[in-house]
Amino acid sequence: MKKKGIIILCAVLAVLIAGGGIGYSFLPHPLNYPINKIEPCGKATPNLMEKTEDSVTLQKGDAAPFRILYFTDMHLDGKNKTSNVTVGNMIAAIQKEQPDLVLLGGDNVTSGMNRRRCHQLAKIFEKLGVYWGGVLGNHEGDNQWSISRTEMMDIFTSYDRCIMCKGPAEIDGDCNYVINLLNNNGEHMQSVFCLDTFDEVNDEQRAKYGMTEEDSEYDGAHENQVAWYAEKAEALKADYGDNYRSIMLVHIPLAEYATAVDGGAEFLYGVKLEGICCTGYDNGLFRAIKDAGVTKAVYCGHDHKNSFAVAYDGVILSYLEASGYGSYGLNRDGAPEEEWLQGYSVMDILDDGTYSFTEKTYYNELSGTD
């Protein structure tokens, strides 16, 4: 009888432990960060001149360069302390760099039960008092317990400081829009095209593009998005003149990233420490960029251990510095902290549209180490 009781007790404990593990996996995990104590950034923000379904116009309030800070692949799942470290470093970087605009490169709020974390991320920017936008990544909405990408965009765009737009209803995706940046005289400086690149290709796309098992599984901008970009670029060139210029922000790199590297393109800067997980088919986006002639650089996230840029057929193809600690990276590979790539990217745009682009690591910028 005593032995039977021990067996029953062990069985009950096993069920409780298993149930606890399942509960931990699927219960909400909010960010455990003191958001209410965040101090405002303190810098005067640009003026929001116009916002439509697929465009935003910001005008600089002074003669200084227009500063954009990029953060990507934060993977805020809320399940471990790495989310707090990621958030804390992002806030510290914003406080230090004093940007006019913050843009996110995707895989921002991930995993399941993430509705509250989406609100929390938005509230962080509200507390900082900075405008913010960007794109979604392949891990937003890919968890069966996650809110949808559409609901995520509904949450983000409900906040005053968010400049994200869903884009025209007739094209695919949840974040297709352009940000037009003006100097303090109202003259155009640069535009940032933001395109949704989804997650993985489906069977219909595989059949349509004749993809094999060896082709990358990752999706990219769809044909109607490419057509929208081409039409919008032409319209803006007509509005702003022949000197109109732009860059592009996506999450998943274009197939031409791999084509360039495989073809021996010279690195402009940075390191390649993993394969290029790019779009798995030719969606025509790069040809559209070339035909439009107004987009001279593309920036992406997605690959956490790639941090480089190459020039390919007149267009710069660049990675953003990955910003999160919760997913794979050199921090998980046992590398010393001074070699980790986690950080952010800074873009300073001058009145004539030229700009500097710098990738910074948290280790060098926030630890007092040069």
C-alpha cells in the first residue's frame, strides 16, 4: 500500500510539473520592465505633416541632420531576462543618441500571448516621446498563440507616436508604406520605403515560381507590393523632382544579397558569420528598384550573425545590427561579450539627402568601452 501511494504521488507530481511547463509556455509573459519610470528622451521631435493609408511626412524642426535609429530582431518574447536586457539597452541607446525617428526591422514582439507586450513596446516609445515605425518580421504571428499581424498593427498604430501604416487594402501585407523626410525648410531629404516580407513561402508560391526543395523557404514582397512600390516611387519623383531619393527597409533580405556575395562582391564594411537566409524566389523587387532609379540602398534584418553591406549593380545591400539577446547569436555561441553583434544602427541624413550609416554594438556604446 505504501509503495502504491508513492507511485501515485510521483505520478501526481509529474502531471503537475508537466502542467506547469505547459502553463509557462502558453500563459502571457509581459515585459518585466519599469516602463512608468522611463524618462522622456528630451529632444524636440519632428513635425508630423501628413499621414495617409500608405505614407507619412515628417519635417525637421531644426537645421541638424535627421537622425534615424534602427533596432531589429529584438525577439521580445518576455519569457526570460534577456527581454529586459534588450529593452533596457534599446532605451539607453535612444537616450544617448537622441534620434528624430526610431525604426524597427522586424521580429520585434514574438512568441505567443503577446498582446500585452505589443502594448508595452508602444508605451515605451510614448514615454520616450519619440516617433517610431518600421516593419514586421517572419516571427510576428507565426506562433499559434500569437495575435495576428493585423491585430499587432492595429495595436501599434493606435498610439500617437507610431507612424506605421498598413498600406493599401488591395495589396498583400500589413505594413507597406513610405516615410518622407523633409528638412526644416520643407525640402525633401530622403524617403524610407517599408515593405512587408511575411514569413515562409507556401505551396502555391512554390508551384508558381517553380521552386525546388533547395530554394530558400523564406518569403518576400509579393508582386502587387512591387507594383505599388514602382507606382509610388514614380508619383513621389513627380512630386519632389528629379532629385528625389529613397532607401528601403525590409525584414527578409532580397535574393540579390546572396547573388552579390556568391558573385564575389566586395564588402563595404562588416562581417558575414552565417548563410544568407534570403527570399526564395525572384519577386521582381530588385528590378523595380533599378527601373525606378530612386532607391539606392536596401536595409534588412533577419540574419542575426550577419552585419555587412555590399554594392550590387548600383544598389547598396546592407544588414542592420541585430538588437536582441533572446534568440540565436554569438551570445549563444560562447563568444566573449566584446565580440557580440547586438546593437543598433544610426543614420544621419543631411539636407542634400546624403547620409552616414554606422552600426554600433551595445558593448562598445553602453559599457564605456571603445
